[in-house]
Amino acid sequence: MGYGAYSYEAHAALTSVRATRPTQQLFAQRSCHPLMDPKGVGLRESRDSTQHPESLAIAFALDVTGSMGAVPERLARHDLPGLMKRLGDFGVRDPQVLFMAVGDAFDDRAPLQVGQFESTAELMDQWLTWTWLEGGGGGGDRESYDLALYFAARHLDLDCHRKRGQRGYLFLTGDEKPYSHVSRQAVKQWLGDELEVDLPLASVVEEVQHAFEPFFLIPDLERRAECERAWRDLLGDHVVCLESPEDTSVVVAGLLALGQGLHTLDSLAKQLRDGGFDGRRVGRVARALMPFAASLGKDDAPKLKLESTAEVLDVSDGPSGLERA
């Protein structure tokens, strides 16, 4: 629901005491936690409160297959407190965070796990570490990101959108292509919803866009070639190619700050440098953020002015796939 106050100091202390614990102790689940089983769930809600009068919903759908488990592990060991602090430093107010975990609906025992929206360090941390890092995945080159998108479209309810027309943010991490359709059999088996037909993924993405800004984060350039084109056809400039998975939380904070209109790419880079980031890492983060920043006109690049509007230069390789409302 998202009630309670956040303390960076409490969160940092919570993670520091277990930074060197084995993964098996940090993520102790050996099956889907009963409270993270999405089957039969009506809604997960992000709500305003006295402490958080302008809540902003932030949902993470983390790929927990064998090749991607390092991202949630890094969040739990080190990065989540820093992410929350950086959001505050960048001016993002009243964030409420929900964690989902994604696997494969046709090969895994828990292809979707879902927590709750939370504002306190203890509860955010609880849902993250209750996640089962199943480490499986499908035999092909696809995972069931579609289930997370479907759940976000039909089972998440946000006060930021309902009351203020402000879309929340959905961050999917992964290194595989999505399935082209949401399988009605998979939805029935894992969520309990009845669908008459399979749903084209593009139509589900359109549903998600009503309440969310959806992003897909690829962890490094080596894995970019495997899935970027398929995701860019769906999400356009909301596909973010990182150069290192260690930059995930910083890039997420930057996307939020840009999307909320709080910074330009140049001002973000300056704040990171002032905060002690070395030039190499600032460069990596800036390059990852640049396509989205450019789509907003916040990349600080000089704009080409044509003497005649009759001639338009087309420098794209196709439609972006996503238009902001």
C-alpha cells in the first residue's frame, strides 16, 4: 500500500550487515513465497497518505533466470538504499516501490512473483529478499515478461494516475526477447484470470502505457544484440542499453528524474560528478540515458534549424514504437 516513512540510514544499516552473506542466505526462498504468489490477486495498490501525499508508483519486474540473478542480488546487497537516496537528491517525491520477479511460464515453477508497493526501508527490503531466485528460464530465447506487463496493466492501481493523471514507472530488466502474445493458458494457470483469446503483446503494452511509463533495461552491451530490436519495436526510446549491470540503480534514478522533468542530461551528469562519481562511470550512465533524454529534448544537444520546413531530415531507422501522451 505504501504507508510509513523511509529512512536511508536504517536501510543502509540493514544492507551493510549482510553485504558478504552467501546468496543462499540473502535470498533464502526455495519456492515462491506464498505472499508473492500472484494467483487470485485482485489489485496491488499504490496509495497516497499523510506522509506521502503525492505518491509515485515505481514497479520493478526483475528477470530472475540464471543469466540475470545478479541484478536483484546487487540491489539487495548494496544498491537499493543508494537508489532511494539518489531519488531524493534528484527531487523525486514520495516514491513507492513494488518488486516483481519474472521467469518463464512454460518451464519455471514461479514465472511471476509479485510483492506490494512500499515506502519504508524494512518492507521494501522484505519483498525484495523474499523473492525466489529460481535461476531457470526457458529453453529458447524468450522469457515471460508478458506476464509482468499484463499484471501491471490489469492488477496495479495507482493513486498518482487515478488522482493526478501522473503515470507511474515500470522497469523491466532482462536479456531475452518477449513472447509475441500473452498466453490465455499461462494467465489462467499462473494468475487465475480467464481470457477468451491470447492477447498480442503490443496491445498489452498499450494498456500498460495508460498508467505507466514502461522501460526495458538491458544489462550490458554484449547481451544487447540478443534482444534490443524486439524490445525497441515495442518500446522505442524506452529501451535502455547499459554498459554494466552495476549502473542499474543509477540509470533508473536518472530515468525518473528526466521523466519527471526535474533534470536535463547535463544537470544529472553534473550532480553525479559532484556526488563523487568518476568520469568513466558518469559517461556510461549518460550514454545509457541519452536516447530517452533526446526523446524529451533534455539531452542538451543543439537543435538543427532548417531554413525551409519543406525539407525534413529523417535520421531514424523506423518508428519509435512508443509515444508519450
